[in-house]
Amino acid sequence: MDVLAKLLNLSREEKVERGLLHTPREIAQQPATWESTFAIFQQHRSALQGFLADAGFGDPARPRPTVFLIGAGTSDYVGRCLTLLLRRLWKCEVIPIPSTGLLTHAEEWLIPGQPHVWISFSRSGDSPEGVSVLETALTRHPDIHHIVVSCNAEGRMMQLAAGKPQAFAVALDDAVNDRGLAMTSSFSNMVIFGQCLAHVHDLKPYERILARLVAAGRSFLPDAANAAEALAAGSYERVCFIGSGALEGVAVESALKVLELTAGKILTMSESALGLRHGPMAALDQTTLLVAFLSSDENVARYERDLLQELMRKRLVKTQFAIGGYSDLPMDSFADECLFPDIRTAVPDDCRPPIDILFGQLLGLFFSLRCNGTPDSPSPGGVISRVVQNVKIYA
């Protein structure tokens, strides 16, 4: 039995005592929930096509809208994982902007006369920055079209969007409204919905990709859990995650998962593969675990392998661990250990985040346990909370 299954089979009493009632289950359920999210998208697909046509995507004579992908924290990283896919398929400007940035600088981001579509992601729909940004935009800029994707049908953002002609709100299944502090199911399912949205005009190719993601996720989870537990048992003090393109978004989110779930006891950083040389490499040492989410695109992977080989020559980190990618070269020339989800080139990099993030989540879970943490509520004294509180909003 793999180590994740062992956690899932603990008694309810032990799960509650150790803070394991929600987080392991919410990680493990993800492949099955992706199918539910796809079904929810199918229910809304026709209406979304009409909404997007009204927003400016239906008239070739009109300029295409600029799309903002909006969220705070993990919900912001959802947008970072979707940016390149949406740009490629919608053929327009797509910009991930955290709601924390829009709250203070929205007018600087807007271009007068340019149509905009804002896609907001939020687990709770109650983040104060997200609520304020949406409420202000609906009032001051009624020409902006909004799509709100949340895991909480009762959230304030869903209520604000209800009945507004320029807004379209979608609630995902309540099962992915994570009860644990750290976002896991909610993250990957909002990414899945965003990938569906990118394929809104031709869903058939994505149906095949989703089937591969679901199958690969189910087979990957046990191996990823065992590998994550073994790594977390090591004497690491910091973890560096790297990735390219959409997988850079996975690296950022993975770093946050380990940081949150260990209450900062394990320090983390993230960077693009090529960006690591430009300063951040200085933070690597022999207490560092480096996790590389490797591209399946050989043109990209060449650069990533060169970096990893350089790190090995310099002996900068204790362990180099690679996820994914595809190469005819022996892996031991650039990684100490590796895992290969069953996707290879069948799933392009810009659709890989739901698979790759499973490892980052599991690493956070097992590092949390190594640090004697309680994964469901890992923040002593409530330094961080499931929904951010006490943000004073200024008019």
C-alpha cells in the first residue's frame, strides 16, 4: 500500500488528532473530480460561447478583448498556469494579474477604449481583495465583461455576479471547495475549468487530453506519494522548484504549498529554469532539494538539461529531482532521481499543470508531517487562514 493510501485508511479519530482529515483526501480525489469539473463546463459551454461572443470574441471586425486572469495567492497561480494556453487558442492578449495588485492599481492596468474580459478565480469567493476588485469594476467599468469561477456557490463574488448582464458565474462542485487550509483540489480543478474554457469553441481535442490527465493522475499519485515521503525524510532545509512556461506556474504553486504546509519551517523558492542563473542560484546549498518540472518540448528541455547538468557539475544542491519531460539521454546525467507521469508528449506542457502539481502538493504534505505539523491547519496561532481576514478596503 502506498503511503498516501495509508493516511487515507487511518481512523477518523487519528486523522482529526493529526490534522489529516481533509488534506490527504483532497489531494487523492483530484483525478476523479477533474471529470466532474469537465461535466460542469459542458453544462455551461453553450452559454459561455454566447457570452464571449457578446464580450467581443464573436465579431472579427472588432478588436479582440484583453483578458485578465485574476486571483489571490494560489488562485493567482491558476491564471499563471493558463496564460499561454489561452493566448494560443484565443489569439488575444492574456495577462495574469493578482487581485491584490488590481485592488491598488486597476486604473493603471486598464487601457481606455480597449475591451476587456476579466476571469476571476477564487476557492471561497470571499477573498476581500477579489470581492472589492469585482464590485468596483462592476460599478465603475460596466463595459468590462466578467467570468467568475469559484468553488463556493454561496461566496460573495458569486452573489455580485448573479443577474449582471456583463457577468457570468460558475460554481464548481462543493467537493473541491477544500476544507483544509492549503488549496489542492480547488487549484487543479480551477485549472481544468480554465483549460476547458480555452477550448470552448472546439472541445473535442481537450476531451482526449482530459482522459489522459485523469488516467495519468490516478497512476501517478501512488508513485508520487512514495517519492515525496522519501524526500521529506531527508535533511533538507529548503526546496527550490523550477519550471518553464505553464510549468513555471506549477513551480510557484509548489513552493507555496511546501511553505504553507510547514508553516515556513522549510524555506522555498521558485524560478523559471533559465531565470535561475540570474541571481537566485546564489540561494542554493547542500541543504537544498531542487525539483525540476521538465518540459516535454525538446526545444525547451535542452535548455533545462543544460542548467541541471551545470548544477550537478557545481554540486550546488543536495538532490536534483526531475518530474516529467522526455529525453533519450540518461537521466542520471542531470538528475539524481526522477518520476515520469504517463503523459509524455500526449499532453502538451500548457495542459500539464494538474498532473505536475500533485507532486508539489504531496511534498508539502509529507514535509508538514516531518516537521510535526498538522496539514489541515498548519499555521500556529492562525498567522495565515483559509480565507484572508482583516484587509481594510479603502474607497
